[in-house]
Amino acid sequence: MSEQEDAVTDLSGAGVLAGIHWAGTSAYWKTMDDYDPKTGHKPGWVGYTAHSLLCDRLDRVFSCGDFHLPVGLPAGAGMDIVKEGLPAEDADSMPYIEPGLVSYSPLNGSPGWKFGSWRWLLQSFQFGESRKIPWARMSATKRRVASYQNPDQPDIFGNTGLPPEGFGSEPAITHSENEEEDTITTLVLAHSIHRELRRREFLLGRPNRARGQAWHWNYNLMRNPPDFPGGRQVGGSPQPYTPNPNDVVSDAPLRLRQEPQKSKNEETSD
């Protein structure tokens, strides 16, 4: 199996992808519902707020941070704390993920979450530019993560999984206790929105800086909405599994208070 297939299988089977999908949908619906230029909101407010709310929603659905719940609680216990402040429809649609299954796992100060040997960081980008994300201009941590070689390249070509020659000047990644660089695979959850078109992009994958292409692989969560554990669908009927999908797929209609003026989309990075 490819690394993409391994990641999707592991994260889907545990319900983690369902939690990630819910977090992205909730964060952007709330952001666009609140966006109102008449109150003084500027275009950059959308990117900053969506990024902040995505962190909040990931913490909620995985019981991390301010929403930490002890492991071993009966199913549903403590959900009043986790769901406090959410719109009713988001609270009702949030999948139940057992506390402790996913942990908060920042990397060099960049927010991250970890399940098993998989970690994901966040990165927003210009809408429609998922194939051209300029990792070389991102934070030092993102540059380092994007410098790793193709995980599926055969060993006969000398693949070590480590950053190739020429990237030695990037700062080393600082792992937490009991973590080693060769035991944790760090992915990036990339997100963007077009306010006027009311469409989103939401990708999980392995970034690629070395070859001038943005990804070694990515999995489009808009085209492939995951299932809850037990088979209940998240966000509509899932599409057939398609490796490296790059098409932009429309989200459910967003509830805008006012059609904003057309302007350039902003990028928020950590």
C-alpha cells in the first residue's frame, strides 16, 4: 500500500477523518455566518478567524486542550462542556471520538494533532492554488516537513525518508518526549475558502518542496467525505476513492449575511 492509502485507512477506520471533516465544516460555516463588512470586518478577518476556529473545533472533537476529557469516561459524558458555544446544528452533527484517541501534538510551536504515528499540522493557502502552495516561503517547521523525500520512492533510488541534500540549513524538528523523527509521519491539513463563490478546499497530505510540486500526495476531504465509525456519512454521499485528487469541490451553501466585495484572498500560516 502507498503512504496515502495507509494514512486514509488508519485515520478513517478510527473515525479521525470524520472528526477532521466536521471540524473544517463547522469552522468555516461559523466564520462565514459571522462575517459582515458593516461591522468593520476586513477581508483578512476571514482567514484569521477560520484558522483559529479550526484549531478550536479540532480540540473539541478530539477532547484536547481546553476541552480535555479524561480517558475512560462513558460514551457521551462531558459532551456538554465540549459542545458549549457551538451552533445547534454543529453540536448535533459532531461525531463522538473517544477521549485520548487523538492528542494535541504541536511541532516547534506549530499547532498539531496526533493519532498513532500520524501527526497533522495546519496551513491555509490561496484558494485555487493547492498545487502551487509555496512551502519554501512558509514557516521553518513547514519548510522542514515539506523537505522530506517521496515516501513511496523505491529504496533502489536511495530514499531514506529524510530531507534530501541541500536542505540541511533548515532547523531540526524538536519532538516531544518518547518521539523520534523516524517514528512520526507529519502531514499537513491545508484549507482555503473563496468568499464570493462560497467554495472550500480541504486537503490532507504530504507536502513536497523538493521537486517544485506542492504535494507528494494529498487526499481531498471535500471530494471524499468520510464516514462516522459505524458507517454514518459525514457531509453527504462519499465518492469513490481517488488517489491524488486535486479538483476543487463545492461545499454546502454558506449562509452569508451580505455578499462581500470582490477582493484578493489572504493567506494565514503558522
